[in-house]
Amino acid sequence: MDALLNTLFSSEEEELYVLDCLSYLMMAMALITFVALLFEHVPYGRYASSRFGFPVNVKLAWFVQELPSFLLPSSLALWSSSSKIIHLPNQLLLLMFVCHYMQRSLIYPFLIRGGKSTPFISLVLAFVFCIYNGYLQGRYLSHYADYPADWVTHPCFIIGSCMWFLGWIINMHSDHILRNLRKPGETGYKIPRGGMFEYVSGANFFGEIVEWAGFALAGQSIHSAAFALFTLIVLSCRGMDHHKWYLAKFEDYPKSRKALIPFLL
């Protein structure tokens, strides 16, 4: 791993500069994505379209596209010069990131029941993003992030970590509810109920937004903030689309339920 990085970058200063640039680029991509999503749905799941390539089995797609965000940070921490990984704040932040994507790539895909195929282009875009973000977060936290020795007792770290954990639990519990909407042999869509779905249509999206907002608060870096912003834009647009879809499809859809933020939006 070190040999590859030494080939790509002439110095640590150059690599850190590139990591910073990648973060600002991700923020720019988030804004471009926001504009694009005003005119087009994220092309997977119920919004999948043949215009975005041939269909790929949904379990295979989730496994392949999410795996880089688990493998890259793990590899960077274990098999490259990781001067900062010996510090507890770095370890805990990297563990947050890796835990999410370990569940997302190695557990979640194999729990999916049914599910529409994923268009190939959507898979490729997600795969590339996970390489991009896996390297960005993994390399910064394992080799460059510099925190005070007592950072784990700082209010930002404590509150952010609690937000991350709460969001992670909400996200996984919401996925559990969605998986169990249909009884064996049933088809079609149903109104999700229970958990955060009693308050918002995009409960799973809400959970992940809270998760990465907490990660950014605990990490206090442009790199984690860029990821949180990108997540917010993509998933909030998807949550709003879901809410409109549910209202149009079900006459008895709960009128008090908001799209994404309980009691507000």
C-alpha cells in the first residue's frame, strides 16, 4: 500500500493537499447533484430505469458498490504507514466509518428480500464514490488527522458520537421495518409503520443523515463535513421524493407524517 501511495504522491504535504481538494470537490459535487435531482430521481429502487443501463441483481449491486468503503479504510489502517491510528480519537472515528460500511456491504445486502434490480450505471457511480470517499476518510483519519489527547472527552466528540450511534440504530431499524413489510408471497408496496416511520416517510434516510452529521461533528474536519453535506443532499432529495410518492399512492397515508425531519419537514 505504501509503495502505491509513494508512486502517486511525492510527499505527505502533497497528499494532504489532494485530500483537502477532494473534500472541496465533494462539496461542489453535492451542489451539482442537488440541481440534478431537481429534474431526475436517484435511479435505483422504485425509480430504477433501463435508461441507466442493464439491471444488476440488487444483492450483488449493494455488496459490490459498498465494499470499497469498508476495504479501503481497513487496508489503509492495517497495511500502510498510519502514524495517527495509534491515537484513540482516530481509532474511534475510523471505527464509526468502517462499522457502517461493514454492515452495509457484508450484512445488509444478504438480508434484502426481493427488491428491484439496480441499473448498471447507478452501481458504477456508487462504486466510484465509495472508492473516493473510502480513501478520503480512511487516509485522513489513519495518517493525518491530529486531535488533542483529550479529544474524546470534548463535548463535540461526545455529542457527535452519540448522534452517530443514534443515527446508525435508526437506519438499521428502519431497514428492518422495510424488509418485513410484506409477508411471504406478497407483492406490491405497503405503508411502513413503527419506529421513526411514525414521524417521517424517509426514516432510513433520516437515520443516515443524523449518523454522518454526528461523524462530522465528532471529526471536526473538512473531509467529514464534505461527506455529511453530500449525504444530506442526496438522501434529503430521496426522502422528499418518497414522501410525495407515498402521498400519491396511498389515500390513507398518515397526513401528520413529515418527509424527512420529524414535526418540521
